[in-house]
Amino acid sequence: MSKGARILVCPCNNITPFAKAERLKTAHNDIRVQRCRDKGILLVSSDVTGTRDGRISYGPNAVIDHHGATVDQVPLMTEGMVVVDIAY
């Protein structure tokens, strides 16, 4: 990011066993928020949502601004997308 990145795109596939997923439910966005603040970047994330073979993914799809504020987010365990105008 030291080369001037302004947007980080984070495609994810965070589907894990139920117990681990419950512990990490909000951790992914907490980490993303911190990265946005530290680097002054916008982050766009997408993740799988749902259950399969004893595993679960809560999502979310989200856009987080360079201050670490969530611009928009699909609710956990909901399929969907966000649309955000980005002006740079």
C-alpha cells in the first residue's frame, strides 16, 4: 500500500466450522476497519453467506471508508450486494 493504493478489494471465502465462525463473526470486519484506518484506504469486501457441510459463513459484503466507517453493508447471513458511488 505504500505505492499509493486507494482501494483494497477483498474477495473472501470465509466458511468455517460453526464454533470457529461464531468466534470470528465480527473479527473480519474489525480487522478490515483497522487496515482502512492504518492505511487511509477504502475497502470493498465480498464474502460467501450460508451453511454447507457443517460449516457456516456470515458474510458480510461491505464497503468501509478510509476512516474505518462502514459506508454500507449487507446484514450478516443475508445474500445481497451493496452499491456505492466512489469519488476520487
